[in-house]
Amino acid sequence: MRHIKDGIVIILSILTLLMNLASSADTLTNGESRKSEKLTAMPDGGIMNLTFKSKIDKSFQPLLMKVPKGYTPKKSWPLLVTLHGLGDGPILATQVESMVQIGPYGRGSVWYTGIGEKDVFECIERAKTLFSIDEDRIYLTGFSMGAIGTFNLGLTHPDIWAACVPVCGRCDDLELVENGRYLPFWINAGQKDTVVPPEYSRQVYNKARRLGFSEWKYTEYENMAHGFEIDWKQVEGWLLTKKRSANPKQVQFRMKNLESNRAWWVEVTELKDRGRCARISVAIEGQKINITTDNISNYTLGLNSSLIDLTKKVYIIENGKSIFEGLLNNNGCFIKTK
């Protein structure tokens, strides 16, 4: 179900599409990237059904795009990434008018994991090539399976997004909610939903509230079943107030594996036991860096002058023991090895 309504859907002809692509930085049919100008000939407020050749496995993949009215490459635009439900094709939140929007296919019904996750990020990179995108205003939403993907991709890559809006979903690992300290979520559920009952959404929201995440919101629609028809105009207004959190001085990050091993300026490079979850917490106070780890052997800190004075001594303490005292190298990088 694509939930496309209340507007004129513009499907570009092959001729128009080829003309647009000729002026772009990207040729969708061959999957090659050429750094050049952005797309200039665009349908004003229209929707495009595109196909691109994936760099992952060279297969052709669908991608739905919506261009805001008045789009111009002379300014940067927010990007809304919309994930479809189980058995659906790409969808869009068509009532959202102020953003560039993409609907990845995510390799179908693979729950946006593995190659499905990689497909989503490849689509984002392709959108950045075609459009002028504000890197600090990339939003993620999804319906049903897409909402589950929104929780998973949002919480395992919390430094990419400015905000997330799952609709009628659940979070398969509530421990990951800890990663949402700087990432606002507006969780939406239908009171009459029997496919993914609202109790699942409430569990996630209550976990966030217990952690003190004041920017998380929850709405349960009294007359909504399993659907994507929420108050998008209200949600759109809320999204536009959110920007990606940059360089927080305290980072807490929980991970299940090294495939999602970094958040902001912290990167985990080795686990002690790959069979269980790991956690790292890093807090900067002046020139002192306090670190606590669980199931982590090695990590890298990519520090910069907005976090710490790189011209002065730095004191690093891990699990109560001093492990470094001195000046960091010029790029502010600290690498912990065994």
C-alpha cells in the first residue's frame, strides 16, 4: 500500500528523466557518481519513480522521490527518509511538503537489516548527489516494518539523524533506547492496531522517559488501526525544529556488533566477546576524559577543538584507571589498543 493521495502524482517520462539526469551529478542507470552540479530540471512538488544501479551488488533497485515545491539547489533542504512496511513497495509521507523525500525499497522484506540497511544508506548518498541536502536535517520515518527499521537504524546510527518518527512499530531491543539521548523520537501508534498493538510503542516511550529523554514524544490515535495516516502537518512542523546534535561532550553507546560501532567521535574497534552486547560511555570534563566500558577491548576517540583544548595535556581514565596523560597528536585522535 503506497498511501499516495491528496495531490497530483507526477510520473516522469523516460525522456524527461534522461534530460534531468544529463544535468545531474549522478547517472541512475549505471550507478556511477560524477561530482558535478545538482539536478536543476525538477518537477515542482512532484513525485518520481526512479531505478538506480546499486554499487553494492550491481542490481537495479527502485527509489521513490518527492521534490518540494520551489526546490532550488541554491539552498540546502531537509531530507525525509520514509521506510515501507512488510510486503509493500516504496512509500512517501505525501502530506509533507517542505522537504526532499525519498522512499527506499530496502531490498524488500528484509527488515532493513544487512543488505537492506546498506540499501537505505546508499539511497541517502544518492539523494545527496542529486539534491542540495542539509546534512544536519536528515529525518527518518517508517510504517510497520519500516517503523521497526526506524527504531533500529535510528538507534544504531544516532549521529546521522536529526529526528525519527516511527508509526505503528516496535523496538526489538529496548536496551538500544539508551542510544537516543540526543536523538528526538516522535512515536505514533494506533489504539485499534491489532497487527502491532500500541503496547509495543508505549514500552519504548516509557523506557525513554525513565532515561530522562525529554525530547521524545508519543501519540496514540484513538480511531487508528494499523495505518500511516497520522497528523503529518503537525509532525512536519516538529521535525523542522530539529537539527542533528553535533559533538556532544558525553556519549553513551550500546552496540550488538561491530557493524554499527560508532557514534559521533567515539568508535569501537574491538570487542572482547562478539557473542554479547557491548557498551561504552565517554564524558569530557575540562581536560579530563572519563570512560567506562563493558565488553570492549579497543576504541578510538576522534577529538577536536570544540570538545577539548588540544594544546594542553589530556587525562584519560578508563574504568577508574589512568591510561593516558599527555598531549594528543595534531588531529586529536586517541587510539586505545591492548
